[in-house]
Amino acid sequence: MTEIIDGNAVADDIRAELSESIDALADADVTPGLATVLMSDDGASDTYVSMKQRACEDVGINGIHVEIDADAPAEELYDTIDDLNDDPGSTASSSRCRSPTTSTSGK
């Protein structure tokens, strides 16, 4: 039997549960942070990253956003990711970049 679900209602429930978890973390002096790195001139990637940052804001996750010129060398991306990995405020990351020409060194 097919069941039609209300995707918006499901998303609202998930956000509410997530907000409760984030509040519990805050009580323990922990603030989760999502770092987004955009190394692309693609409008869809920009929209995707913007939506991730807005979703973070909605539930109390610290949003960190870094933009790198789409034509910058791949090493700049790797250095940025290394810096974010060392940042205690960045507990997770998402990168959007041109592929495969951007990352050619196998990292």
C-alpha cells in the first residue's frame, strides 16, 4: 500500500528534534558548527550552500562559510579544509567545487 507523506511536516519534525539535541549540547557548552566551502561559480552550488547555512541558522548550528575563487589552485582548497579541521568551531564540513579539474593531486 502506498502512503503519501507530508515532506514539510516530516522536515519540521526532524528540525524540532535536532533543535532539542542542539539545546542539550549547548547545556554541555558544546556548539556544533558546519563549515561550508564553495569553490565554484555554479549558481546551483551557491544555492545549495546558502540553503545549508540557512538550515544551520534555523536549528542553532554555528555556520561558517568560506568562498574560494573557482580558478584558484587545488592547494588553496586543501589548505582551507586543513584550517577548518583545526578550528574547534567547525565540527563538520561540506565542500562544493568544480570537479574533476579542480582536484588533480589525488587528495
